Amino acid sequence: MAEPRPTGEIIPNWTPPIAPTGDTLDGRYVRLEPLQAEAHAALLFRAYEGHDAVWDYLPYGPFHSAAAYHRWVKSVSDHADPFFYALFDKDTQSWGGVASYLRITPESGSIEIGHINLSPQLQGQRAATEAFYLMMKWAFEAGYRRFEWKCDALNMPSRRAAQRLGLSYEGVFRQATVVKGRNRDTAWFAAIDKEWAALSAAYDVWLSPSNFDPKGRQAESLSDLTRLVRANDDPKVY
């Protein structure tokens, strides 16, 4: 009699989570609101204006007029997938970027963060880190099992950011797609629900006001705090 073939573990009481509801996500340093053209487009365009490099790895942009960007925001703001948020930095009292949930697959418990576009003013700020934390927190608390981050394999800042945030490197999909007429290899990162408690504790330490001096300099780095949680590190990140 043949031995049974191996199969995955049974997930007891599995119930697919809900799709993102459009709730405002409010933190200490940042507020995320569902992206709306009338409320956010003009202010976001002003934050991006003159910084065309922020569009290099996105399949759209740069936009060279406020009207063109307004039309684009209007075209995506009613989508359920991707579902876009606008990011408001409470320290600077300004709108500084967008991010979205996408490839939302409740039946398998998987959700991705993407379409990330941070203005130079928001890049490297506590508000940006907290925005990603709040999106991850919502996903895992809603019942998702897997939180994904994918980026152009040539986009080293994005690869560094994913690893710093505690997402584990899962490899590169070669010739995954074509973007703006160019080949794109895609680097994959993810965190899973079993890692969330430890990741959440790391974020709590890093985001605490006590982790920063009066000039905003960190005492402990987030990358160090998430190192023991990550299953695999990206060999290209140093």
C-alpha cells in the first residue's frame, strides 16, 4: 500500500477575511485616508512636483500638470482593488504620498501593499514607517495570513525598505512583466500571520517617542528590531 503523499496543515476554523473597508487609519505620526481627487490630488501633486524620479518604477507618471494628476487620481479612487490611501504627515501637517492594498485575495488570506509613492519630504520620516505598520496591522487583525510586498528588482530603496519593515525575502521572478516598455524582474517579500506578534512588538518599540531624541534621531533601528523575525534576508541588501 502506497504511503500517503504529504499535504499542507489543516487550518482550523478558516474564515476568509473581509476586503478593505475604507476606514481611516490613524496613528501617532500619520493619518491614512481613502484617496479622493477633490480632497488630495492638488496637494499631492504639489508634493511630487519637480521630483520626477519618484515615478521611475511605477507603471504611470510622471504627471506634468495638476489637472493630469487629478484625472489619474479620479480614475483610481473608486477602485476596490487596488484600494488607495493618501498619507498625511502629522509632523509637517502635509499630504506626502500614497499607498494601496492590491491583489486582495480574501479566499486565500493574501493581500499586498503597493503603488507606494512617497514624496521626498515624506521619505525616511516616522510617518512613512507608521503608515506601512498601520496597513500591515489592519490586514493581520482583519484575518489575512500573508502580507506581500513586490517591487522592481532594480529598485534597491524599495528592497531595503521591505527588509527593514520585517518582510522576508522570497526571491526574484525573472521577466515578470513589462513596465513603460522596459523589462521588469520582480523581487518578492512577505510577512505571515505567525510573525505578526513579534513584528508588532518591534514597531511598538521603534515608534515610541522614547526611541527618538529631540532632533528625531533614533536610538534603535527598525532593521535591528525586525532582524530576528525575518525568515530570509535579501542578499542584495546591505
